[in-house]
Amino acid sequence: MRTSRKKKKKANTNDRISDLPSNVIDGILANLKIRDLVRTSILSKKWRYMWTSAPHLCYDDDFFERFLRLRDPDTVVCKIIMDVLMLRNGPVCKFSIDESGYCGSLFSMENINMWIPFMSKDIKHLELETYCIPEDENKKMPDILFSCKELTFLKFSSFDLSVPPNFYGFKKLLELHLVMVTFASSALESLISGCPFLEKLSLEECICSNYLVITSPSLKVLVLVLYGAKSICLKEAKNLIDFTLKAYRTRSLIKSLPKIKKFSLGKLMQQYPYAGIPPNHVIPPYADIPPMLLTSSFSSLEYLKLEDFNFNDKEDILYVVSALKSAPRLIELIIKQRFSKVDTTQVFDLSKELKSLSCCLKLQTVKVYTGDCSQYAMSLIKSILANSPLLKILTFYFCSYHRLDSRMLLKISQDLLMMKRASPGAQVNFLHSAY
């Protein structure tokens, strides 16, 4: 009887997790952060060194926060990263360091030159993101990064872009993200020309010292948050379908634009990165895109998002009218007003321009976000409702620093309900919140 109990007890202590299929185990390891990944070593004897063959190594803010109170956190963190790389017994397919919330200085040229050789042959996904480079450090992008020939995803920040003369390209790269990088147009062109299959390019909070020309036939998604660019030419990006643009000086910035399906446009308020916004700053008007270019590029547009909008600026209102008239296939429209000081002294008549929208819009979803109850915002909403027979839902979201009194809220609601609708089934939502 005792023997059978012992056998039964032993049968219940089987290591079930180790009996999982290898592809399931690989999937578990690939989705763990570095701290949890190493902790799997205590699960069982079979798992003790299994983490050393995990293909993904990800260091994020949760990892760095644990070392902030140490006397010399940089030294400790660098040693941990290096020790993990040295203990590896398999390829590193993904290596990610996001220390954007960490105040250290890990991204020295010495550290990067030590890390990359442990992964350059097999690395496919590489992210090195920081806001802090040592003051005495060379800001040039490390040449050793260009030895990672198998990359399909690259994200890098805070260095100056410099392409070595012996660079033959990232032949498999699909996504390139540069954050807070300073570059000359020639350097970016040299990099992109070596990426024949590039599908997504993101330049966020970057400084471009000259005219920006992007010649990438394979490019489908482009995100530009730029300072300093004098013009942007996308003539050769013929397959581009999703374009996001946010620039400081937007006037006459876009010189060429292919037919796109999704367009997001915004404005940068400050002249240089991290410079404060003046307290009485008035929002500038949108980009002055030539009418012929607007008509040809927006003919296939299905989604339009306008951020940092100013309902009290006639040029911004006219831009929306021109965009709607030039986009016969537009399905979704989002307009967001920046919640800052706007010039409300202007008085202008938009009846003629808004009347020209009687072209039966194809809009199905409209979202309007504003911080002040402008008569021009209400006029635009009224015109959209009256000329959108396919409209399903329109949401008017009012967000301000002060809560409106009940009489004002009631008046806005009544005005919206009384507006004529071309679509009998159109739903109109009015939402209000205060900070």
C-alpha cells in the first residue's frame, strides 16, 4: 500500500511545462522581458539554461528603474547586458534597449561597439533608443551598426546620421525608425538607396539640414516629424499610401506627393526640439499645398487627420474645404484643435466656401475635437452633416480647462440636433470634459 502511494505521489510531480512542444516554449521565451526571461531558470533543471538560447533580449524602463538608486547604475547595467550576451548559446534575433525614461548614459560608442559583435550575424530586429548621450561622446552614428546585414527592423535615436562609404545596404530591411537624429538629405538618401525593400520609414523629432528627397519605390508608410526641412519631395515614392507629416515651417513645404489613401497633418509649435512654446503663441496656418497637387494626390484618399487645427483661422478652414472637395473617396475625417491660446479676434464669412461642399461627400465617420465652441466649428459640422448622405456617426468632442455651464451645453446639443442631415441614420454624439 505504501509503495503505490509513493508511485502516485511521484507521478503527480511530473515536469509538465518542460513537456510542452518546442515551438510553444520558444514562443514563451521570445515574449518575456529580460528579467522574467532569466527567472525561468528556477522552474526546473531542464529550464536552468534554457533562457540562454532565447532569441529575443529586451531591456525596457521596468528593467532600468531597478538600478536608479545605485551609486553607479551605468556600470552595473552595462555589466548585466554584457554578461547576458556572453552567456548566450544561440542567435540573437531581436535586441532592444529602450532607456528613454532612464537618466543614464549607456549609449557610448564603446558600449555599442562591444554589444553588436555578439549579434551582428543573426540580428533581425534592433532597437537602441535613448534621450541621453554622454556630453564628450562622438555623436556620429556608429559604423558597426552597418555590419548587421540581416536586419529587417532598425530603430535608433539621438546620433547624427553618417553612412560609411563602404556601406552596401540593408538588403532585407523593412522598417527604419530614426528618433531625434540630425541628418543631411544626402546621408538619408544614401541609407535609403541601400534598402530596396523598405516599406516603413519614420523620422521623429529629427533635424533635416536641407531639402528632403525620398526616392524609395517600395515605401508604403512614411512618418515625418521634422525641423529645418526647406522642402519635401516624394515624387519617386510611388507606392506610398500612408503619410504623416508634422513640421515647424509648413508653408510651401511639400513639393510633390503621390496618390495616398491615408494622410495625417500636424504642426510643430517650437522652432527647435525641446524649446518651450511661447505663452501667447498663435497657431500658424496649415501647409500651402498647390491646388493642382492637392487635387491629384487626394483623389484616392480615404482617411484624413488634421491635428493642431485652428477653427478661428480662415486659412485652416479653407484647407479643410479644399481637402474635402479634392478627396471624393474620403471615408473618415478627424480634426483636432490644439488646446492652447488661439486668435479669436478674426471675423470672416465662410458661407460661400462651405456652400461649395454640396458635392455629396462620401464621409462615413467624422470626429471633431475642439477646446472652444467656435461658430466656425459649428458651421463646418453643419455643412458636413448636410452633404454626407453616407454618414454613420459624427462625434463632437469638446474638451476645455473649464467646465461649461448647463445652459451652454444644452444650447450646443440643441444646435446639433436641429442641423439638417443628408443621412437619415446618421448618429451625432456630443461629448464634453474638463481638465
